[in-house]
Amino acid sequence: MSTKKTAKVPEPKADECCDTRPELKDRPLLSFVEAVKVMALFKVLANDTRLRLLHHIVRSGEATVTDLAKTLGMKPQAVSNQLTRLSDTGMILSRRDGNNVYYRVVNVCVGPLLDLALCLMEDPGANCAVEKDNDEQDDN
């Protein structure tokens, strides 16, 4: 199992996700390289176990491998393998405290991304919060 010791990172705030980036409609078309990078990220996220792990960590703020394994009904080694894949993306970081390794989400866009995915899944015809915000701006 690969663990990384990390310095104290401030807790992410949900409203900070992509605040400094231009809106999607104002960005140039994705280059081939950018599209491949986005595709690779979505491939990592296209796994039910990794999505459930991320959701649990977002909900709890921080979780150990043992806690995650118990919650998802998995073996700790299997959880650890999936956490390594998520760690490789930079979405989560780990810290060791004695025998426990704690994982937390450090990328502020993870929570809103999961929320938008749930919005799309639960009501595909509805306008999710991001779309509503864009519509309101268009009306002004």
C-alpha cells in the first residue's frame, strides 16, 4: 500500500471550485491533449467503488481505510488499491497517524462534480444548479 505523508492542507470550500477559471462557454475548444487528460480522469471516475469511496470521504471529511472498507463491505487491501488510483489524480491525500492512514478530499471540485452527476442521474431533464446560474446570467 502506498501512503504519502502530507503537510496540513486547508479544508476545501465548496464555493471555491473553479472560481478563478473562465466559464466553460468562454473557453477555447479542448485541444487533443486536454481531451485525452479529461478522458483519463473520467476513466478513473468511471468505477462504482471509487465513486462510493469519494462520496463517503466527502460526506465524512476524512476516513481511514478500515472505515471505508467496513462502510463499503470490502477488504481493506481492495479499498487501498482504489484509493491509490484516486490519490494519483490529486483528488485525495493521505496522512498517517500511528497504524491508521486517513484519506481526505483536497480538490474542491470533487464534491460539486459528484453533486452535478447525481443531479444528471436523478432528473436528466432538470436544470442543475450550474445551468440555472448560467440561465440567470443570460437573462440579465
